[in-house]
Amino acid sequence: MLRPIDVATGVQIFAARTPTLPPAAHTNSYALGEREVVLVEPATPYEEEQREWIGWARGLVSSGRQPIALVLTHHHPDHVGGASAFAKELGLPTWAHASTADRLPETTIERRLSDGDVIVLGGPRPQKWSVLHTPGHAPGHICLFEASSGYLIAGDMVASEGTILVETTDGDMQLYLEQLERLRRLASRSVLPAHGAPVGDPDALFERYIRHRRMREHKILRVVASSGAAGATLDQILPLAYDDAPVAAHGLARLSIAAHLVKLEREGLVTSDGERHRAS
């Protein structure tokens, strides 16, 4: 049986198995609020896990808490796999950013959240969760920040296990790095990611993520520059820019390189003919 974990009064984690990327195998859902509650990340598509999830949501009522909505951080399958089923079973509306709603035409989104919105949850100690639109990993990605407690619901902006994939279909490396900087400046007390355990040192976490992406970008640019006028293909860049990563990770690494190259080309540091990339 899956068991919830209390992070703090009015903040509870429920981790369920999802079809996510390794090393993660679960997605964390969060119950926020001491009386009125929003359920963030209705993630799991698996029937057995969904039964446990619904039991968890209904069990909140016995402790005097009332779910009022489901909240989606973004549209990826390991974050919305149970959204429609949970909304129907629990009779709850679903809230998400407009860009997420546009990518989920079969999911009814009753409230479209925007950057700067505040979700106020009544209770003995009311909570005020600010909505932060943080594109980069996904166009409609949002985080939630409760300034009085310092808790940050981070979705897929960071994880306490593994790294975050940013690729060119849904992602934008430049926006992703800008939003990491924005989250770092919040000076949050604890980061609650969708994958892995809570992180109690947000500054170190965000610095590590930013430093890692800058390091990888520097290696990509160095490989491209060393290729001279001939330029380098993505497959030529891959083993050199990711020489510190296992070969098993190269499939995802290839996607990240493509996202970095788009950023570098936009910044005028790289030119591309669609196949070969050259330093400007």
C-alpha cells in the first residue's frame, strides 16, 4: 500500500508509479492546504495506483480537509495520466496554464492559471500559493510558491534524482535557464519536486542545475569550435560533449544537445545548415 508523507502541516506527498524517465520511477503528488486543499500532479495512469491515489484523496476528508481542485504543473504524460479519471471520480475541477490546456484537448480545464495568480486556501493557517509560469521544460509549466512558509512546488524544473530533460519539441533551453535563475532568486526554504525527495538546500540545488547546464553548453561549443570550417554533426558532438556520461544515456543526451544548439544559434555563437554546426 502506498503511504502519504507529511512534509509540514498542510503539505503532504503521495508518490505513485508513473511512466517517467529513469532513474525516477514515481511522480510525487501534493496535497496543499490545512482545510481547503488542492491536489497537484494527478499523475499516475495505472489502475492499481489510481485506486490508491483516490483512496488518499478521499482520506483527506476524514482529517477535516476538503479537496477543491486538481492542479497540473504541465502536460507530460507522467504528470497528467490520472487527471481525467480523478476529476470524474472525485468530482473536482482541473486547473492548469493555458498552454497546458491547449495540449490536452481531451481534458477539461475549468480554470486557466496565469503567472501572478494566487491560489488562496482557507484553513486555520490560510495558505497563499503564487502561480509562477516557468516555461523551458514545457511551454505551460507552472510552479507554486508559498512565501510565508518558503515551500516551492517545482514540478519538472528540478529533481532530487537525475536531471531534467530539455528538448526542442516542448522545451527551450534559454527559457529554462532563465526560469532556473528566477526560482533561485525566490530564496525558498524547501523545494518539492515531482521526482525524488524534498530538497532542503534550494540555493545549492539551483546553482548545481545552472552550473551543470552551463558546463554542458561550454563543452558543446568547444567541440563545435574545434571542428573548424567543416563543422560538426550532432552525432559527432555527442560522444565528446558527453564523454563523462554512460552510453546508455546518449539517447536523451542527443535531445539536450539539440536544445543547446538552438540556444547557441539564437545567441549568434553557432551557425547551422541543418546538419552541420559551426562556430560563428
